[in-house]
Amino acid sequence: MYCFLQAADISKDMEVSFVWFHEEKEILKTILPMKMGMRWRTYADKNLRGLKGDSKVEIKGMDGNLLKEIKFEAESLSA
């Protein structure tokens, strides 16, 4: 699973965190840099390894404040 982020008008170098949850339990936190500038793109990924059910990704700023929450339901793939 991938989560992409595009930001604009970044006034200083900073970090964002992508926090992955499955059934309300945190399963991974990835901290990534964002550099000062007009536009910055980055992404984080997580292999769900067969997990099924309610999941989400929270994108948080350096101060820990929630910037965005993306909810999804993980399902198994049919052949």
C-alpha cells in the first residue's frame, strides 16, 4: 500500500510522519524529510502482509499535529 504526499510553499526544511494503523493499532511509523521550496513530493509504503479490515494512515507534522487522515479497508486479492 502506498500513501503519496504533495506539499507546496514549504517555508523551511521539516519532517512529516506517516503513521499506519490496522484495527486502531499502530503498525508502522515512517518519518520523511521535506525540504524548503515551492513544491515537494514524497511517499511512504507498507506491506500489509495479508491483513484484512479497517486501516488508516495518519500524516503528521513535526509537532505531532494531524495534517491528514486516510481511512481504507484492506481486502485480500482474488486470483
